[in-house]
Amino acid sequence: MARKHGTGPTADAELHRRLVYGDEAALTEVYDAYGGLVRAVAVRVTRQTGAADDVAQEVFAHLWARPYAYDERRGTLRTWLTMLAHRRAVDWVRSEARHRKAAADDEVLHAIPAQDPGPDERVVDRERALLLHSALAELPLPQRQVVHLAYFAGRTYRQAAAELGIPEGTAKTRLRTALHRLAETLADPPDPARERSA
């Protein structure tokens, strides 16, 4: 989008003053001047145009909601917006990586053998069930609640977070921590055949 207004320290200071006083026209002028740059930075980091649009929207929403966060003594508005866009884009990339990791964890946990178990396997399954029940009981209550909602009530971690009234990131962290603890407990199930031969 072409720039319609001058930029530079003096212009930045005036725009900033107007933003602090809630002048919506000032926000439009800032977007006209720097929207393309902010989006370009976001595209370069995220490599996705949709994500870049979201990042740009977040950047200018942040500027509108908290114009006092910009300190003209530390640099130009252009530099500050570029830095903010880069930071938000990096956060998006990290969040996507965490989502992919969580999805991969879910796939592994839900991979259940299709064949019918034999006698020995049924014994092991019963032992595992008892072990799982015991391991779940030893989890701290916050972790146990998330595991129950996610794996016994069929909720996504986002739905679990909403039901428990906690941030999604907190729900995801509690779930992953609980799953790691359970995986360690269940990593070495009893072997009935080995026990009979002992």
C-alpha cells in the first residue's frame, strides 16, 4: 500500500501523540505507512501469507491498544513496528511447532493394536490397567483433571482448558507432563510368561 503521509522522527512523534489520544485516523496513517513492511517481515518469518496477515493485525491492534509501549527515544516507529512484527511472527512459528508436536504425541498415544490379544496379552492388559489406574491416582490433581477430560471424556486440550478455566498453554503443559509421567510408569509392563518361567 502506498504511503500517503510523511514519516520520520517528527512525523512519528506527532502520530504517536495522536494515537495516545485515541485518534483513529492516526492509526490509519501508520498502517498506510508501515502495513506493507510489517506484513513483509511476518511473511519472511512465518512463510505463510495467512499467518502474516494475522501477525500484522496483532501488531497494529497492539499499537492501538497500547500506544504508550512505543518509546520514540529508543528509535523510529518503523523500527519498533518491525521489531514487534518479527517477535510476533517468531512466537507464531514456535506455537505452530508446539501444536505439531502435541498432534504427533496424540497420534502415538492413540495408536492401539488392531489384533485380538492372546491369553498372555490379556494378563498384561489387566496389569497395565491396574498400573495405569495407580499411576493416574499419583498424578497431581491439575494434571489428572486434564488427562481425564482429554482421554476419558474425549475433549481436545483447548476444550479442556475452557472447562477448567485455565489458559490453553497451561492445559497443554499439564497434559504433556502427565503423559510423560504415565509413559515412564507404563514403559516396562509385567511379562507373565517370564514370571512363570522364573
